[in-house]
Amino acid sequence: MKNLPRWFPAIVLICVVAFVVSIFARGIGAGDLGGGSSGAMPLEGLARIPVSAGGRTKPLDTYARNELLRMSGKQTYEGDGGSRPAIEWLLELWTKPEAAAERRVFRIDHPDVRSLLALTDATRTRFSWSEIAPKLEEIFRQAQLASEISRKKQDPFQKQITDLYGKLSEYVQVQNLREPYTVAPLAAGEEWAPLLGTDPHAKPLDTESALALRGILASYALGDAADCTRRVAEYHAVLDAKLPSAGAASAFEVVMSRCEPFYNASILYLVAFLLGCVAMLVSPMSPDRWKPSLLRSALVLIAVAFAIQTFGLASRIYLQGRPPVTNLYSSAVFIGWACVPLALVGEWFSRIGVLSMAASLIGFATLVVAHNLSASGDTMEMMQAVLDSNFWLATHVVVVTIGYSATYLAGFIAVFYVVGGVFTKLLRGEAMKALPKMVYGVICFAAFASFVGTVLGGIWADQSWGRFWGWDPKENGAALIVVWNLLILHARWGGMIRDRGVAALAIAGNIVTSWSWFGTNMLGVGLHSYGFMDSAVFALVTFCLVQLALVACALVPTARWRSLAAAS
């Protein structure tokens, strides 16, 4: 055990490499998606079939995942033999609707909604179409009443009944093959189209793609695995010849979905943060043996997590043909991603472990935020028209988001400084002197990036809307970040605050940044309010209250800080 600390980072690296290999092996592995209940059905090939929905071309597997996620909150369902992949549910809905009607895929949380629908089983929150169908008229009536009230004024019952009605309507559209657009444009003059249109008396499509898809679904319905496999292979050969880019992108997206890069990166970030915590706790007992080894191990995990997250970001850029930030989901991923290298650069010079802990915590937290934002479905949906500019997405949006990242990083370093200084004896000597300097340096960078990003946004607004500035809530939020960072710098330069004051204001900067990032969207007004989520309100308020409590901790006189007392 004496030499174990020296070898511990190498052991961690080997384990992480094995973990990464297993991720990509699962992603590129051949065979059926999920296998099992569908026997030898070619689920792999079926999953890669490109379709059009939400303004973009995507694989059938992604569409199935998004639909099931919107309806049930999960990308799998309980089928024969346990948890089954979403693609099986979608194919069953198309080929065996009676069986699909028994699948519990509709999530209903509100007890009054369950009571209205006579769903008496309180032990579960997911119900099937056949359980809900007897009350469709009542659902429609209640949804109509709720629609007369604005979304912001609806109570939880009205919101859920409205959402349920929307899910049921979408279920019918998908079941009737009106969504997604599955018929590919394989000939000149053709466009993406649904297999069945809205007119029941219209003649069925007889294009090459439509005939091939009907044959595939017929074979799947009959359970003829050999014929279905042959038809799927033939259809992919046609797609590869006539729509090579769509076929290649769909195949790649299926691999990326299975790899789950952001989910796996979040796991590694969390483990790295826990290792950093252990390193700080054991440092008083063995500062020269365990702490360096544990911190190096944490850095290994962070580096691998960052590489996986980078793969996920690069994959989204390839699939969308856009810069990395296009909506709230991608902004959450990018903010965490941008924080990591900023923190690691500081860690390279300081070597005290706090910045690596901040990097892993921010990386994990932002990916959790992104995961919750993905509950609405496709995270690569068609963008708002105002965002449809690759140049400005690559300049204004990316730069201003880097400003968000740096402001958060300064705030989280300040959190470690305050919590570690007030409540523990871990931050002594150089650490207590180094952390405030790091906060100051990061704020300098954050002020610059935020200012440049905001100015670029004004130039874009002038080109898009004919005015540089319009006091839109989002514009005000961006300006507030700039002003707040400058306020900290000027207060420090003017001698009004010192280390403790800089930390307190940097923590308050987390509130300012969160307001600009999420709060302005929740107002539901202005030209930038295109990312509203009801579920984020509680989380945002809770986060702000926690930050205010930390600011209060920073105001504790330094004579009562345990780390400073321990040093004296």
C-alpha cells in the first residue's frame, strides 16, 4: 500500500480508457438495437432510415426516442421482457396498433388529472392509450377550457391537461403515418412527404421510397425477419446512391445517440469532483502522498470527460451544419465545455486542486441542466429565423456564451474560497492568497468576453431588426453581466472591496448570469424569448437563493473564518 498513491493515476487512466472503449463499442457495435423481443428483425437498419421532422433530417431511431421522451419522459418503454428501445415502440405503433395501445407511454403526474380520467392506480405515473381513450372527449373539453387562459396564468392541472391533449393528438398523427415525413425525395422534383396524407381519399404515394417503406412495414407486421432484412438492405442501397449525405448523417447520429457522450461525460465529471473532494479532505493527513495522486487522477478524469464532451459538440456541429450554440440546450453544454479549459489553465499555474474541482463541478452541473432541457424532445430542432446565420452564431453567440462561462467560473471559484475558508481548515497559506487572485483574473476575462459578445449582438440586431439596441430583456441581461463584472473590477481598483468583497460579488454574479441565461426567457416577452420552460422556474429560484446564502457566508468577518484561524 505504500506505493499505491504513485500508481493510482495510472490505474484510473486504465479504467477510464476501458470505460471509453466500452462506450464507443456500444455505439458502433453491429447487431439489433436492443435485440430480444423482435427476434432477428433488422432493428439496426430500421433505426438508420432517414426521415424528416421538426425541420431537419434525422434517423428514425432519433425520431422514436424524441417522441417517446416527450410522451413518457423516457427513451425506453416497458415491453415484453423488460425495458425496450423506442424504435420498437414506434414500429409496433405502425404495424400492431392494438398491441401498442397497451403500452404505458403517457406520463400523467397530476393527481386531479388521474382522477378525472378514472386512473385509480396511484403506484404508477405512466398509462396506456387504452386506459385513457374512454375519456378522450372529457380531455378535449378540459383542454379547450384551458386554452382560453394564457399559458402563464394556467394552474398545474390546466397545464398538464393541455400537454396531455397535445401528446394524444401527436400519438394519433404518428400512428396514422402522417408524422414524420418518411418518404424520401429520391427523384427530381420530389420532396419529403408522409407515407399517408391528411386526405383519406387521396391516392397512396407510389414513389420508389413509399413503395419500399410499405414493403418494409408489411414484412415487419408479418414477423418475416428474412424478408424485412432484405427490404431494409435494398432500401439503404438506394438511399446511399441517391441521398448519400442523409444516409451517412443518419448512421452517424444513431452511433452518437447510443454513445450518449454528454451523459457519460457528466459521470466522469462527477467522479472527478468526488476525487477532488477526497484529495482536499486527506491533505492534512498526507499532503505529500495522497493529495497529489488524487488530484492527478481527477485531472485524468476531467481530461477524458472533456474529450468525450468535445466529441459530442463536434458531432452536433457536423449534424446541424451550425456552430455549437443554437438553443438553450446547446448553450448549457457549451458553457460547461468552455469552463473546463479555462479552469485547467488556472490549475496548471496554481496546482492547488480548487480549479479542477470547479471545472468538474461546472461541467457536471451544466450537463445536468442540459439533460433536463432535453425533455422537450429534439435538441437539434430547426432554429428560430432570427438565429439563422452561421456567421453571427459563430461570433456573437459563441463569444457571449464564453462570457457566461467565465463569469460562472469566477463565481464558483469564489464559492470554493468562501465555503472552504469559512467552514473548513483546508484553505491555508498560499491557497487563501491564490484563490482571490484567480477570481479577479477570471473576472477580467469575463468582462472582456461579455462586452465583445454584447457589442457583436448589437451589430447583429442592427442587421436583423434595424436597430443596435432595443432594451429587450435578453439585451438588458447581457448588458447587466458586463456592468456587473466592471463593477467588481472598479470596486477592487478603487479599494472599496478586497478579497472577501470580490468573492461575494463574484458569487452574486452567478445570479446575474443565470438571470440573463434563463430568467429573461421565462418572462415570455421580447424578441429573445424562444426557450421558455416552466420546469426551470423552481430550479432557477432555488439556485439564486443558494447563491444569496453563500454571499451571506462571505460577509462573515474573516476573524471567524476557520482556515484563517487555523493559519494563525
